[in-house]
Amino acid sequence: MSLILGIESSCDETAAALVTSDREILAHKLAGQEAEHAPYGGVVPEIAARAHAEILTPLIAAALAEAGKTLDDVDAIAATAGPGLIGGVMVGLVTGKALAMAAGKPLIAVNHLEGHALSPRLVNPDLAFPYLLMLVSGGHCQILRVEGVGQYRRLATTIDDAAGEAFDKTAKILGLGYPGGPRVEAFARQGDPKAVPLPRPLVRSPEPHFSFAGLKSAVVRAHQSGAHKPEDIAASFQQAVVDCLRDRLEKAIQDHGSCAHLVVAGGVAANGPIRAMLEQVADENGMAFTAPPQWLCTDNAAMIAWAGAERFAAGLTDSLDFVARPRWPLDPTAEKARGAGVKA
Ligand code: KG4
Ligand code: ZN
């Protein structure tokens, strides 16, 4: 059995966790930065990096204390090394390197997306490779075939915005505040999803990708026209996202076949109508549907520690020279999607 310290700082959550290779979560600490970013309606990279730098070391100490462990008890230190906001990633990675060096423990540089991709296996020991993953968060919107540790096939990605980003922008347009996803979902419950005609970008396109930028522009126009109730815009927007995700998932299954399991990860997995749709698509295609608990779907360090544990078990550790990567595709063989790059 090995014990892994995980560190996460790639966006607006600072997190530290201690997880064993036996799937025991000994500590899992998280400090959000909602209050810092709220006045700006989104994450400000410089503010995020500074907040990570202030809070990470005490958070790691708190995680070790909660677990009743010291650095000597840890077998390896896993830190997110990308992709993400580079200032924040550097804070976490440098901290991980310093601890690894001081304690004489191996460093594992974890791809944040691999953290999301493997997280369902932390809570579900029966989830075997390969499985189909819908990764929908504020920074990512991808369909992946998870074939093994370090082995991913990207079946679809966004050519512009991520799904969560579209929710956040819609919330901003409708004046609902930040973070937008849960607010749009709650507001949409009072609206009519058929009231506002909105586009479904790339639906039925032969290219297997997502696009949400045009949907956002349409939301702006619908709002500015003054012809629609904001709750109807929210409901119609959410329905458009559901329809886009469904169409692209069905295409991926059609093109590449199904797996025993369909898994969802990322903050947008909290969305009720999106979850219901995924469950239905899984059912229609003879797949079991697995969703990790909500706290594990959004950014956290337990998933980084777990990805570290899986990599450690496979004998994969990294040199202290490892450089933080703002972009780091999980599937290096995947073709660049038109217009994409940032989130691929
Ligand atoms: O995974 P996450 O915590 O961070 C990233 O890696 O991006 O995801 C946060 C994203 C935000 O865009 C947030 O608005 C969205 O997930 N989100 C939701 C819901 N809850 C969170 N989107 C739609 N419906 C929700 N209920
Ligand atoms: Zn994430």
C-alpha cells in the first residue's frame, strides 16, 4: 500500500489531499477563491496565483495533520503540472518539487485532465478500462476513451468555449452572478426551454467536436432584444447545451463504439438535466452510467493524489526538472481541432 500527497492549483481551487492506493481518502482539503474573483465575474489569473501561493502550504500542513501523517509517511508527491492557468500551476508544482526534494520522495507530475479522467476509479473499484468519459467543466469539454493509465483517446473536444464556460458567460449576461452554472440551472427551472430559439452549434456536423461560442452570442442577442423573459433564456440555453452534448456523444459512440461504462466528470456533471440526458444515452447504448460524487467531479486534490497513486503503481515518476505546461493534451496523437488549441 502506498500513500500519496496530492496538490491541485490549476484554476481557482487550492487543494491538498492524502490518498492511499487502497482508495482510502485520509484527508481532503479545499480552499475556493469565489470571494476573490466574484467582483470580476470570472477567474482572474494573477489573483488566483497569489491566493494559491498564500494558502497552499498551510493547507498541505492541515491535510497532513488531519490524516495524522508526516511527510516521512508519504510515498510520493503528486502535483498538477498542467494544463491550466500557468501562474497557479507553477505555485503547486514548485511546492510539490520543494517538498519532494526536502523529504527525499519521488515527484509525480500529474496532468489535471488525467486527474478528472481517473477520479471515478477512486470511488468505484469495479470500473475497469476501457470506459467512455464525458469531461465537462469550466475549462474542458471533451469526450475521451480511457484505455489505461496514461492511455487516452480523445474522441471530441471544443473548438472554442467549454460547456461550463458557456454557463458562466450566460449567467453573466443574465446578471445572475458567479459561479454561473448552478445559478443558471436554478433559474432555468422557472423558465420554458422551448421559448427562445437558440442555435445548436455543430450538431449533426461530421466533425466530432463541440462549439459554444455561437450559442453565447445568441444568448446575448436574445437578452438584448428585450423580447424574452430571462428565465426562458436560461432554460432555452440549458436545453441547447443538453442537445449539443447529446448529439456529439451519440456521434462519438457511433464512430468509435460504446464501452461497458459511460462516466461523467467535471463541474458541469452537477447539472440535473445534463446528468439525466447522459443516463439516458448510456441506457440506450447498453452502457452502465457512473458519476463520481459531486465533490470529486469539481476540482480537488484527491483526484490528483489518486492519479498519482495509479501512476506510482505503474512505476511512473518524474524528474524535478519537470516544467509546468499551460497546455497539455491527454491524447498527443489527437488532431488539433479547428480553432482550438487553448483547451485541447
Ligand atoms: O471542474 P470545475 O470545478 O472546474 C474546472 O476545471 O473548470 O468546474 C467548474 C464549472 C464552472 O464553469 C461551473 O459554472 C460549472 O462547472 N458548473 C455547472 C453546475 N455546477 C457547476 N454548470 C452547470 N450546471 C451546474 N449545476
Ligand atoms: Zn478541472
